Amino acid sequence: MLTSEFLDGTRHVIYPWNQSQIENLKSSLPPNLSVGSDAHAQAWVEAFAAYGYEVPFEKVRPLIGMGGDQLIPTNI
């Protein structure tokens, strides 16, 4: 279990994801992401949000092209 402290002093508990959770997140993305890197990044932002993680588009966008197995740990 990892914890993170926000600027306002609140704490957020982050539980490491298991492989099943990573696969579920990856499968929740649209199958055809060739519509562009911005759409791909936005899909990741929305998928993270669905699992309770607020990851800004600006943080995800430069990472498009990484595999999900690298992108997910980089952002949570």
C-alpha cells in the first residue's frame, strides 16, 4: 500500500494494481485508437478516472506510444 499527500494535507491511499486490474483497465479502452494520439491520451485519462485516479491529459499525452504495462505504473 502506498500513500500520497496532497497540498491541502489530505492523504490518498494507493493500492498497487494486480495484473487482472491492469488488464481490465486496458480492455476498457476503445479497440481502435488510431484516430489520433490526443484521442488515445483522452481515453487513458477517462479510464484512469473510472478507477478513481485523476491523471491530467498533459501528463498522459507525452507517454502515448508506451505499452499499457508501462503507462499505468508511470501514472499511478
